[in-house]
Amino acid sequence: MKRKPVYVEIEIDTDMERLWEATQTPNMHEQWDLRFSSITYLPKNDNEPQHFTYTRSLALGKKIEGWGISTGSHEGKQGERTSALHFGTDDVISPIKEGRGYWKYIPNGKSITFLTQYDYDANFGKFGRLLDQLLFRPIIGWGTALSFDVLRRWLEKGEPPYVQYFRFFISWFITFLFSFVWIYHGFIPKILFTHKDELSMVKSLAPISSETTYWIVIFTGVIEVVFGIFWLFYKKKRHLFILQLIVFPFLTLMAIIAQPSVLTHPFNPLTFNLCLLFISLVGFLISKDVPTATTCKRKR
């Protein structure tokens, strides 16, 4: 399988010096770039390449340490700038062994086209190369694109990267939470086991047969499972949050009307749905203008 280098390009409404500073200054670079937790420049003499070390923190206190060499930068005839990079790590748990790439800065009037292309050798032999093509390379490409959009928003709107990442990860945590809640409550108590409480609540709302009640519960479960899956793929999450701000009070009211006694149960529909309603409100408020990798070009 022929590997393709990672390519990411974005247009940023800023001037060259601000962009250069944000990408070439270690304590600024590490703020917006997901690929690094810290970057430390090593002492150097004039006209020598800039050597540096980096770390990427992982879960459970683990981290990957590596090295890099900024092999130079130059300014082109039209004000373009290029910064080349040689990087690698001897850490045995790193999926990357060694690689090379570059950043390019192309002025376009009031904006700058900022792009990168890099490639690397994968660790762990043939298995590592296969895993890299199927999993790691798409992930690191996505992370690079997301980082570029965070950088763009930082320079254009002044929103600090840590605030953007907080909103991004909280938004996706809430997304996965609601996806799980809808799929679980649709599949487990309705489709798989068809719990007696689900049947009794439906039957108490209308004088219908047991068979009709059963199929209403099954159909409702299917809708909930589909809606849970929909949460993962629908891009305009604020629409879903608004829908839930309407649906959860309605479902709570229907459950209480059907069986008022549920208010005495632990984890009853009133308290459970109020929690989901509050989380929906939080999600709606923080999900506006969340950074995204989709603003970047991923091919030349």
C-alpha cells in the first residue's frame, strides 16, 4: 500500500509576522498544535540549524519524547516563507520513527495561505505500516487540520487555543453521551428486552391491544437508536440540542401523565430528563462556532 504524505492547507486573515511568531515561537506553537504538549529549543550558534526537543503527553502519565531540527527558513520573491523540519523519536511506544516536512507561508493580499506537508516512517515493521495507513495517519492528519483551524481562530478572533479545545472536547463528550443514551434506551429496554414498564406506560396513554402496544414500543426503540446514531454524523449539532430542549420536557410530561407513581421511583423520568435537559442547554451554548478540521484543504 503506497503511503501518502500528510497535507493540510488553510487561509488565515492575518499578517506574516503574527503568523510566523505563532508558529515559530515554542511557547506559542505548543498552545495550538495538538501534536505537541511541549517544545523546547536548544542553544545554538548563528547560522546553525535549530535543534529542539518535544513531548506528547498520553493517558495514565505516559508521554512520548522526541527530537527535531529546523533545517532553515527563507523568504521567496513574493514574500513567501518556508520552514523545513526533520523530526523523530527513539521512544518504543511511538507510532512514528522518523520523518521530514515543511511549513509554507504564501501571502495573498490581506491573508496568508498556511500549509504543511510531511511524511514519516512508521514504527513496528509491517504491522506498524498497516496500522499507520488504516488508523494513525488519518488521525494525525485530522489533528493537524484541527490544530490549523484553532490557530486561525486564535489569530483572527483572539480566542485562546485552550478555550477552543475546551469547547471542542466538551462538545464531543456531550455528543457521545447523548448518542449512548439514545441508543441504550432505545435498544435495551425497548427492543432487546421490551421491559414491562415501557409497555405499561404506552398502554396507559390509550386503550389499545397488547400486540399494538408491543409494536409501538419496538418502533419507538428503533427511532431512538436511529436518533442516537444520527448524533454521531449530523454536523449541525445545535439543531439537535434545540430539538432535545423541546423533546425532553414533552417526554417527562408524558411519562408523568401515564404513570404518576414514577415520581416516587429512584432515577425517575423527572430527575433524569431534567439532567439531560440541562446538559442539552450547556451543549447548545458551547457548541457555537466550535473549531473543526473541515475548514482545511487536505489535498493539493
